[in-house]
Amino acid sequence: MTLNACSLLEISQQIQKADSIGHIKGIVQLSSPQQGNIIVHRYYLNNKTYISNDFTHANKKGEYQFNTLPGTYYLAAYLDNNHDGEYQVPEYKGLLSLKTGQPAPVTVQQGQITTVPAFSLSKKTPQLNTGYTHKHAIKKPSNNIGKLTALNNPLFNRDNYSIGMWKPIQFIEQVGAGLFFLENYQADKIPVLFIHGINGGPLDWQTTIESLDRNHFQPWLIYYPSGLRLNIISDYLITSILHLQNKYQPKHLFIVAHSMGGLVARSTLKKYHQQHPASANSIKLLMTINSPLSGMVSAGKGVDTSPIILPVWRDLAPNSEFLADLNQWKIPSTVPYHLVFSYLTDSSGDGIVSIENQIPLKMQQQATRIYGFNNSHTGTLRDKSFLKIFNHIIEEQRLQIK
């Protein structure tokens, strides 16, 4: 992306918008003989129509969270008893409402956490006031969960990757994030979730995916704006995995992450085990490749000196709150962790991430195995030696859990 004065202004406006993202937190209460996931929808009001443009899954305690731009919203939830991701009349439903029965407005301020009162699910379907209606118009990131596509989809054009880094809100609204399938779900194949890094995307994985044994494995691709704060990305990834587990109920899931994606993967795994332990037990392998596991010095310098600070830099800085919180948590022994690093001859790292930041001692101690390759940051993903070991690892793990 060529940066001129116009681009810098647009980037600055996009960063301000990304930094304004706030959070809605609450609890849905349930006392029901029915079993299933609680799905919470977020609405906005437009001309007497409540429009849902996003959803999330509550954990077993009924706790849920939305990351959202400032504004006024409304909340409703239902118990997905038949695991189809849609509400049917027999399923329990509830609405965050005022005493009058009207939906209660939830106002989100810039960068703030809004905690809302608990509400309950019941057999009775809430009724809107006369003249009001509702509909679903789910935004692209949520609508693209489990969407079938191909690697040659123009959506994955590399020009879009820099938009995702420098203009993350524009990326969400115009390009569209998602967790994509390259083939229809098949219960006899293990999903391998590929997570790209900063200024990256699905095409980074093309050679790796082409080497995959498609008789036993199916690729899942997360595609996200890499300029956003990493907790927002991992929250989205958790919602996406939960949605797919609820719908397809896969027995196992392998996670493979490159570069900054390794931090997204670890954050996802951490929160997943804390918030959804039963579902998290399906994750049977984690691999990080050339990841800045202890941060990036360059990101810290950017936070200190750059006139425009990408939100993600705040998390990548070596002494960030995000990394401090993440590094207090240990990868469970039930999840084999394979740590891959790379280096260039006569260099301190792979050209992007130093060896020191790729293999901090604490992560070495948590790794099942460690592998090093004489290659570049992205070149490793096309390295024949790496591809051979990668496929050996996932096949070995498949046979162990078979």
C-alpha cells in the first residue's frame, strides 16, 4: 500500500474508529429441561425494525460478550436445542427488556465496557410492541463462518491483506472476514484450522494446504483484519469455532498458526479452556510457526514513536498487558504443542522475527517438540523439509487419537 497524505488521513480515521470499539457483557439465565448452546443476538433499531447483525455464544454459566462500535443496541437469546443455529418456536427464548416489555436499549460508549442486567429464557416468546418487527442481516464476519469457498476467491487477493492491517474497519465492512471451508464438512476428516499473521491471509497457506492429505484432513481458514487488537480476533475465533462445533460436532480440531497468528491461537486456546472447557477438549494439537511469542521490539518502538499507532502494535509490544496475561497461562498437557522457528544464515532471526522472540524459554518448556529451519519468515511455509515434518506431525497425532 502506497501511503500518501490522503491514505494517512484515511488510516488515521480507521485507527480512531478501531480504537473506539467497546464491549457488551452480560449473563443469560436458564432453567430448562432442554439442552443446547445459548446463542445471543445483538440488534440495532431502524424504522421500527430491530435488525440483528451479529451473534455470539454464551458459555455454560450463561456469560457472553460482544465487541462493538459505539452505539445503541438491543439483545435477545435462545437455546439452540437442535444445533442448527436458528431459532424454532419450541426452543426457549428471552429478551433483555424494560418493565414495560419493550426491548431495553444498551448504550455502548467509546472504548468502554457496558455490563447489562441478566435476563432469562423461557417457553414464552417475547412480543414486540405493535408496529415493530425484527429481522436478521448478519454482517460478513459472522455470516462467513463455515462458508464454502476456494483459494482463488478474489476475496483473498493479497492487496486486501494490507487493508486488513491499516484499515481494519473498512476490511470488515467491504472485504469481509470469516472462517472459511475449502470443502463441505465431512465428519470422517479432522479439521485443521490455519491462522495467518499480520499483513497476511489465506494464500500464505497455499503450499501447505496443497500438501495436506485431504483423505484424512479438511482445511479451515480464518481470515481477519490483522490491525485489530488481538483479544477481539481471538473472541471472534472462539465464537466461530463454537458455532461450527454446535452445528457439526467434530470430535477433534488441530490448530496451525503462522507469525502473529501464533498469539491469536494461544489467546483463543486460553480463553476457550477457561470459558468453554468441555468444547475445548476437542482441540488436540497446536503448532505455531515463526511466531513472535514474546512480542516484537519493532511494535514497541511503533507505539512509542509513530504518529499513527496500529491497535495491534499495543498487543505485540514485548511488555504489553496482552502478552503479560497470555504468558501467565500454560498450554494444557492434553494439547500437544509443536513450536517451529526459522532463521536466516548470518542473521538473528527469520528476517521478521528474532530467534529470541520466536523461542522464549517459557514456551520451549511447554513445547512437545521444537523444530528449526534455515529459511525466511514466510519461506518456511513452502519449505519441503517443513512440509514433510508438518504432515508427519498431524498424521502421527491423527493415529494417536483415532
